[in-house]
Amino acid sequence: MVRTLDNPFRPGAGHRPPYLAGREAEILEFRRLIAQHVILENLVLTGLRGVGKTVLLDTLRPIATENGWLWVGTDLSESTGVSEASLATRILTDLASVTAAFVVANKEATMIGFAKRQPSVRHHIDFATLRTVFESTPGLTSDKIKQVLEVVWRLVRVHGKRGIIFAYDEAQTLADRAEQSQYPLSVLLEVFQSIQKKEVPFMLVLTGLPTLFPKLVEARTFAERMFRVLFLNRLTPQESRDAILKPITVARCPVTFSPRAVTQVIDLSGGYPYFIQYICRDLFEAYIHQIDTGTRPSVPVDEILRKLDSDFFQGRWARATDRQRELLEVVAQLGDPDGEFTVQEIVERSRKALEKGFSPSHASQMLASLSENGLVYKNRHGRYSLAVPLLGQFIRRQIAQRDPRR
């Protein structure tokens, strides 16, 4: 009977856990933002992978719709940021997902800005219609997008909606490409700043890695005043306990974890929601197996860590060259491998730990390469951090396996 129990834990990319722990303050702040009559602040949700940015974004959507907002958006891909035209297509496609449900008569369509059609004909405001407005507007890509948004707002207002939230995940993939004379990120910021100045209630909600907000400010300096930035941190010990135990309670499972096991999970996971789900899923299965075989339940720490290293870390570790790995090993041997560090700290530590240490210029170059590979990021104060949660502990395990004395 124990073996037939459904596992209540759901690790995965963006999968909503059975219980969302520790995000009450962020949800309250979002409620404040959607209460704005004139959009003065947009929202950026940022943090390392595994802190639950996508899950929180999905949690905010029903809150917005319950308060009269329409919600559009998707995961951004590299292709969206290739050109300004690609960005425009993305926005029009997302808009069409909600405007296609609206049907307007010819007279109403003419009043809100669409081209005149046959009399007595009713129109669906689909992608083709939005594209027609876009193509018929003179000017730059930004001018065309603004016109579409203003026309859509007149339509949305007629139907009694408060506004539209444009929610984009993985927004750090957007980037200007000056060498190609393409500025999709700048266009996005300029368009929304412009229409919000006209009191059009369209709000941006962007989520991404910690590199996101510096990129926004670099593209347009006014972005610093345009966004409310919420950095999602790891959960506190109490929040972690809730994330571990409440899914079991909600599912009414006869199997639960001992206080000692809960403490071990908190230590192993570092308080990161994804790792809590990952470890608890394996621990739950292990408990069932142990109970079925008459073994006293315990936490198989080594087995869980080996599986976690294989599933989560090894692929990322493989992206680094041998010399880059040496630099990351130096970082992992600093006081707090998951904290911030500087080029100078790397240089000084490398002279003690390696036969061939790093010069400041070499370390800076390698950190830039590691940032492009998604292993390191630089914050706005010129300090660096590992971009993958618990990567420092993984590196320490690699060092220990190679040389137990270290």
C-alpha cells in the first residue's frame, strides 16, 4: 500500500510546487503595483536559477486577472532578441492571443483606429488585423508598436478591462546588437516608457537572471526609475520547513520526514526551492523503499548528492575549459563560495593554490567568458558571484574526490 502513494514533490523547470513558501512579500508588492492608476513602476523578478522565478510569475497571473487585467507573454528566446522586427512580431503575437476574442462592428472598429471595412461587417481583432495596423503606420519599429498598443488600449478600454500585463520570462536573453544596428531591448523599453507617459495602463513584468537589470539600465538609463526590482533569495529555515512538510500534509500522506531529516534537507538544499523539491522527491521514494523493506528510514545523503551532481551540475561544469575550472576552484575555496568575490581575491588566492596563478587582466577576461556561459555574473557594484546556486559546494566535492586532503 505504501508503494502506491503519489509523490507530492515536483522538481522541474517552472513546475508549481504543492505549496509556495516564502513569497508573500513579493505577492503583496505585486498587488500594490497592479493598483496603480498610472503605471509609474514596472516589475523585475530576478535571482539565481532554482529560486522559483517562473513559479512566482505563474502565481501572479491569476491575481492580475482577478483584478481586471489581461495577461499576455511567454518565455523569451534568443530569436526574439535577434532584431527589432522579431520583437515586434513577438508583441503582436502575444497581443493577438487576447484581442482575437474581441469582436467589433465596422463603426466601432473605425472609431478605435482600425481601417474602414465593409459596412455591417464584424471584425475579429486577430494577428492579421494587428499586423495591418503595424504595417500601415509610418516611422520606426518603435513608432509602429506604439500605434498598435494605443489602438489596442482603446479596444481594451471599451471592453471594461483595466489594462494589459506583458509578462516575459528569461528576459535576460534580450540584448541590443549595435554591430547589426538592431536594438530590440532599447525599443521595448522606449515603447513602454512612451505609452505609460500617455497613461496607457500596459505594464511590463520581466523575470530573469541577475544580469537582467544591469542590461536594462545599460540599454536605457531611465530603466533604473522604470522598474521595481525584487531579488528572490533562498528561503529561510522556517520557510524551507514549510516547503518540505506542507506538501505532505496537504496530500495527507501517511509517510512523513523526521525533524532530523528535515534539517538535513534544509542543509543540503541551501534553502533553494528547486533543490528542496528535488531532494524531497528522492527522499520520499527512498523512505517508501526503506519502509517496504523493513529498514529504518534515513536520508541517503551520498546517493542524493551523486544524483544531483549528475543531473544538475555536470552539464554546466562541462561548459568550462580546464583553465576556467581552475579559476572556479579558486573561487570555491574562498570563504563563502556562494557569496560575492572580486578579481583581486581570485588573484591572491590563486597564487597560493596554483602553480600558475592568475593576473588581474587574465582573471577579468576569464570571468567575462564564464559570464557568457552562465556560470558567473557581475553585479552593478563590480563584484562577482556564481550564477548557479550551490555550484561552489559541487566544485568542492569535485576537489575532494580528486584530492581528499584538500
